[in-house]
Amino acid sequence: DAGVTQSPTHLIKTRGQQVTLRCSPKSGHDTVSWYQQALGQGPQFIFQYYEEEERQRGNFPDRFSGHQFPNYSSELNVNALLLGDSALYLCASSLGTSSGTQYFGPGTRLTVL
Amino acid sequence: AQSVAQPEDQVNVAEGNPLTVKCTYSVSGNPYLFWYVQYPNRGLQFLLKYITGDNLVKGSYGFEAEFNKSQTSFHLKKPSALVSDSALYFCAVRDINAGNMLTFGGGTRLMVKP
């Protein structure tokens, strides 16, 4: 049973560029959440997708956007990258939007130069 | 707003001794509480959760946690620590009246020495 997978593993971009990160949920899961984990900190909630719609959003600017596909996989897009966007981006999947446990992928390490 | 506090940046314990990693939370409604563990350059692994029912929750790898509503705490415990338990531990809370987002504490590094 495949767990949550994310691609790419590492990414280096320069300020002002745009980036797309990808996530495939655990088999049987239909909900995807994205988190940003800055170095030395706990993860912070970016947004959650269910039924191809953004259901909840954390305190992140509009430069952060996402998408969910019919097969439940998801993308996180970040425009106009800033140095402060350097972080580990974690995708988590769950079943439904109620009490389902969120299972995390290995993350994508984004470095903005 | 919901929040989580992990008051210790690091906990040191000798192998074979019991360990406790502390967590307190604040929510406006009823909480769902979670513990995750993170190894270097890895994502978060789910350990255990409290939703309702018995205040003592048992999870993976011999870990357990006790929900204390009056003290708004959810401390992680293990009777006998292993060197392989050394990792970064995160407590997280979800307010069932505020959607499905998890709010994490800052993390506690557990160091188990042989």
C-alpha cells in the first residue's frame, strides 16, 4: 500500500520565479492538505483540498495556490518566490474532512536563492 | 484560535528510562490531539491520536499519551526509551469547530543516550 508521495525531493529556485510541487495521496484517501515547515519550526497549514475545491486556508498570501485533480492528487503553486519561502513543504492526505488522521509525505525541500 | 505549546526544546533521557514529552493546547471547542515524529530529512510519521473516550491513548512503537482536559495537556510517554527513539516530536491540535487544519507546536527534540 503506497503512502503519500511527493515530487520533486529537492528544488532550487531564484527570487521571483514560480514553482509547482506535486503530491499523490495515500491509497483510499480523498483529501489533501499542504503545510510549510520552516527550519527549526513546526509545520504551518497552507490549505486543504477536497472534491477538487479549496476547503480551508491558513494565513498565507495569494501567491500560494493549489489544485486537486479528479484522481485526488494535488499541486501547490507558489508565484513570485521570496527568500522566506525556503522551507520543507509537506503534503498530508486523509479520508474526508472530519476526524480522519492526516498522513504525511516525505516533503519537498525548496531553496530560494 | 487554536494553539499548541511544547515547552521543552530538547529532552534528554538515558536508554531504558521512562520518557515524557510535554504538550499543552488551547482551543475554543473540543480538541482532537495528535503526536507525530520526524526523523532527519523525513516527513512526519503519525504516532497516536485522541478523539474521544479513554484519556490514555496507546500508539505506535510503545508510545502512549494522556489527555488531561482540566490541564489542557496531552503529554507523550514511553515506559522505556530506546536510542532509536531519538528524533523530533510534534504535538498537534485540531479544533473540531474550526475545520480540519492541524496546528502544530514548535517541536521537542528527544535525545536518548546509551
